[in-house]
Amino acid sequence: MAMADMPLRSWVAGANDPACDFPIQNLPFGVFSTADRGPRCGVAIGQMIVDLAACEAQGMLDAAGTFDRPRLNDFIALGRPVWDRIREQLTALLAEGADQTVPLVAMSDATLHLPIRVTEFTDFYASKNHAFNVGVLFRGPENALPPQWTHMPIGYNGRASSVVVSGTDIHRPMGQVKGEDGPVWSPCKRLDLELELGAIVGADSQMGSRISVDQAEQMIFGYVLLNDWSARDIQAWEYQPLGPFQAKALGTTISPWIVTQAALEPFRCDGAERVNPLLPYLQESRPGFYDMTVGWTMNGQRMSQTNYNVMYYSSAQQLAHHAVSGCPMRVGDLLGSGTISGPERDQTGALLEMTEGGKSPVTVNGEDRTFIQDGDEIGLFAHAQGDGYRVGFGPCTGKILPAVE
Amino acid sequence: MAMADMPLRSWVAGANDPACDFPIQNLPFGVFSTADRGPRCGVAIGQMIVDLAACEAQGMLDAAGTFDRPRLNDFIALGRPVWDRIREQLTALLAEGADQTVPLVAMSDATLHLPIRVTEFTDFYASKNHAFNVGVLFRGPENALPPQWTHMPIGYNGRASSVVVSGTDIHRPMGQVKGEDGPVWSPCKRLDLELELGAIVGADSQMGSRISVDQAEQMIFGYVLLNDWSARDIQAWEYQPLGPFQAKALGTTISPWIVTQAALEPFRCDGAERVNPLLPYLQESRPGFYDMTVGWTMNGQRMSQTNYNVMYYSSAQQLAHHAVSGCPMRVGDLLGSGTISGPERDQTGALLEMTEGGKSPVTVNGEDRTFIQDGDEIGLFAHAQGDGYRVGFGPCTGKILPAVE
């Protein structure tokens, strides 16, 4: 490799390992605490965290005091020129050859927290493979793909209060499921994951105003991994006609590190091929997806792997659609991409699809699974592969605890 | 009327008028500002507002400094013992015979604001008449009432950011509607209201915990009127399978005064007769509804009037169901009751029902209407009739402005 092609390197330990999710090209934002000090903002690099609050206290960075807060919302609200300036400054401070004065904390000494106060949470349905596969299971093949699916990003408002950070245990929910003679009170027996990305809105919009796809793109701060835990039996009984409700409210797990849009920029690519032209308000002037490996594990075993570029609607299109009726969007809104599923069984982002509604078990470490059992741990992963480095998300895990009956 | 039966009276002007919504028996909470001072908390009585921030500054009341804030959330979070104590103290301070020292502001000199920061907004579907009528129009009579309807309060998460206070103009939304050959970009042509009550959650619950109906009842601070503006043509095209989304995000109007649960207590009554027994987690130990007239006007003409006691699920049952999967509930969550419709045409809480999906126009001040036209103003009203007084909600109005194309 010629010197000109060498990726930018950092003086921070571990950051130049090609398998590390957090090279100097990434610089994802999060919130961490240490034994001696409460939650504040940080940036991951190698095996370390840049203590942004300490950087600001020492005059290395200026973010109007927002780094010494327990959520990133106030920093994000400062706007894109500040995001860009901080990224540029951090890149200079952390590059090989710079003075090694940046205050760092070892990741192993830190506890990671929910990075944002989730203002509102919306979940979409933007993988055509997933929409078709799940549609077959809920409604049969002839009604599988709803008629508006190829014309708009279908979404629903989720519950923000149940969004938790990676590593938080989730109780199997109790609820109503369909019995032979009316509903039955039961622990969920068809507990599932959904492999998604979550886009974090970084700017407000005004009530009564629409947002173009290009404007929407400028409003997105970054992305997290997102597991939208789903109680399929509760969902099947409750979801008509107003959509999923308690089936999706048991918990939604997101990764602690927000990978910025700037870090993903080199991986921009087209998504799935369009079946029909979109209405002008949903058209984008450039590709809105990222060439990025995504997948999930159960109890450490890799179950599925696909690419984010299988998706049909980008986060920017989803955000534009979200405001089409004049709905105001706010800093900290979280938009789930929808389950990311490729066409093959080992590319599906949910057990419902992988096991064909529980009919075809899969093997996990020698044991059969249709849905999630108590004690099972689900992990999501994603990274975009650069030349000699990768921009990754780090882990996004959650373990299922028994139901509280 | 014997002295013993006389209702409690106040020294405040207008409070003893039997047609006044705000007698001493009511004491609803809100947020107001005046020319000389910004938003702070108040209580309505007669034609006046008790300046609670000034009361606290003068040492008459103690709410830990929460009254001098632009939303009621912090006061509400202090909990039920504080709500009860403040109500008792205000009743003593405002009763006929008390020293007339309470700082008052004329309602005509005040601007009213959104009383709470809406944490999250959930809307239910709890009038059987409404569910059946709308079900017939969307899905035909054989699939009108979903099979789970009599077993659970069906609800969906709405959008909190578009909740506005009475008097806020709303733009007719643009959006996708179904055309003969795919979707068409259009202003909404079937714009509707929904007459609802909104319950305001006054206490947090823990993730992974359920709430009994009796506990839920203790968690409700009070009620507002709520108009869930609905774009029926956008809704029909978008709502399957994940529920209404942009059709309900153009705006939701609530009344500025929160009528407390304590003020409604004398009017507690049964709701609609149960078709089947509920699962234990939804059973209540006492009646959960209020004998309360509710209705709506268009351009000043009364269109419909019914009673809140036609409802099938109470707000406490809705709150218990909302947490059944372990979803944490938070102070400031707003739960829409669902459209309140009686069985007759002049008792319906939405134009969709009243006009049978636009087929049977109604006459408003000599003009035909099927759905809402630009410039139309919708008003909601509600009051519970006591002996010689009434506990009312005051106005909840909104005017529709033309679409921004």
C-alpha cells in the first residue's frame, strides 16, 4: 500500500487495529461515567474514551458547556456546523503525530449510558424482504405487501420511555394472547428481536412545515443499532386496526455509541431498486443508504448477516415522510429503520422470518430455537468496511429475564 | 334549598354563577402569562385566575417552587398528597368568608398556554358506538368491531410534539391519498375532529412493572378536553398494517385547564355495560367513569352532545393496559380516551360517523358540511352538573387554515 493510500492513523492504543470498531475515522459520541465522576459526554477511540467534558474544561474544545451533561441532546441541538467543527478538531487532536494531551478514560473503567434523552420514538418498516415475509405470516401471501408499501415509508409511533441502552436486561412480558375461546393471560411465548438501525434527529422542525429529503438528511446527527424487541403472540392479537402497542413496549435496546453521519459518508450507496417512482416529496437527489454489514447473534453465535443497502427507504426519506402532514420533529427523536432483512434465511433480522413463524427451528449452540427463551442474549453488530479500517457500532446486547407473573 | 344543601360558595366574582365552568368546586390547573410577566401556574375560578406563583412567593402555598414554571409537570410530580393539600388550602382561601388576599389575575388579561410538557401521547378507541361506526366505514359491518375490542382497550402511540393548546390554528395537511391509479399528492379532503377527554398521568411507573387499575387511578392527575384532528383520506391509505400515522400528526388540541380527578369525584359512575368479563388485570374495584356532558360545536353551532359514561374503558383501565408489558409510564403522559360517541347521530364525536363517511351532509348555520372546510372552527365542551354548580372544562377550540401546497 502506497503512503498516499494509507488510512489516517491515531496515537491512541488499539485505534489502528483493522478489526477495531472505533478508529480515528469513526469518532462516535456517547455518554459514560466512571467510579469518580457521573455521566458526561465522550467519544470512543480504540479501547479508550475521550472525556469531552474534561476537554472542554481544559479549553481544547468548545461546545458551550454541553459536554458536561448526562445526555447528548444539548450538544446535538447546537447544530451541524458545531458537529463538523468538533469532529475536525478531534481528528487533529487524535491523529498520529499530535501532542498526546487529550484526556482519555479506558473503556474498561467506564459505564456506558443511554446517549440521548429519547424525545419520541418512531419505528418504520422499510425492508421489502421483511415486510413481505412478515406479511405472509400475519396475513397470507396475497395480502403480504400492503398496497401503499412501495409508495411511502410505513411507520408507527413507538414508546420512547422503554428505550434502554445495550446491556439492560429485559423481562419477558405478560399480556393477552389469543386462546381458543377468547384471550388468555400468559407470558409471551413468541418473543422476538428486530435488527434495526436508529437514526437520531439533530434539529427541530416547525409545526405546519414540511421537510424535503435533502433537508431531512441535513437534520440527521447519526445512527445507533436498535433492537425492537417484539412479542409476536401479543402483537397478533392486539395489532388490528391501530397497529402494534404493548407487543413493542417491553423494551427497545440501542447501542451506546452514536456513529455520526459524517463517519458513514464514505460508504454512501444506493438501496433496493425502486418498483415504482416515488411522489416528489420522497425523492432524493443522491443515494441515501450506506454499504454496511449488519447482523445479529444469539448467545454468541452468529445467526444472520446482511447489508443495510437492502433497505427500500432511507432515514432521510422516513424523516421527510414523518413531517409531511406538518408534524414537528425535535432533537432527540429516534427513527427505527425497520427490520433489516436480506432475501435469504441467514440474512433475516427477526426470528419470526428465520423460523417461518416458529415452524422451522434454528440451531443455536446445539439447541433448537424458534423464539427467544429466558436467559438468551441477543447481540446486534454493524460496520462499514474501509480500506484498512472499519467504522463500527460496537456491541448492542440484551438478555431476556423470566416474566414476572 | 336548606342551608345544609347549599353548595360551597366563593368570594371571587363570577364563581357562584351556576353556568360558570369554574366554581370553587372545580379549581382546575393551568399555565398563563400576562403582559408584565411570563408563563407560570394558575388555577381558574369564576372569571379570574389564582396566580399560584405569587401565592407561593407570598407564603400562602408551598409547592417547592414548582408554581413559578412554564409547565405543570414539576408540580404534578410532587405527588397526590401535595395535590390534595393544595386543593384543600385553595378551597379554604377562596371560600366565602375568607380574607380576600389571594392574588388574582383577570382571565381577560391573561394568555393561556399548554399546561404540561406532553411527555408521550397515547390515543385509545374506547367508545363502542364509535368503534363500530368507524369500523363499518373502514372495513364493512362484518369486520366492524375487532375481535379483541371487548377484551382490551385498543390504543396506539400518537405524536406528543403536535399537541397544542386551545386557540392554536391548524393547517390542513398535505399528504398521500389513494387515487385510481396509485397514490395522489393532495390536500386532505376528509378532515375531521375527534371529541375526546385526555387523562394526564401524574406519577412514574418502573420499567418491567405492571400497574393495577386501582393503582392507575391513583396515578391520574386530571383531565383535559382533547380534539384529535384526523385526516380520514390520508388515514384510509396509510393505516394498514401499523395503524394511523400522519393522519393524526397534523395536530391534537387540548384545553388549557386540567380538571382534577378530585373535582370530578362526586360524579363518578358506571360506564357502558360489559359484553364479557375482563381479564383480572383490567378489572376495577369501583366505577371508573364520570357522569359528564360532552359535546362539540362547529362555527358556534352545537353539533353533538352525549355523556362520557357511554365509554367502555376508563382512563385507569387504559393506563393499566398501557403498562401491562412492562412499559414505564411517566409524569406528563397524555392518554386520549378515544372518540366519545353515543348511539344517535347527534351524539357522535366525529364527522366521519355523523355524515356516514361523507354520504349524509349535516347543516351548519345554513351551509352543508360533510367534513371540515378551511376557516371552520371546532369547539369541544364538557361539564359535570352538580346541585347549583357545574364542574366544566372551559373552551377547547381550533380553526383550520388552508393547506400549504
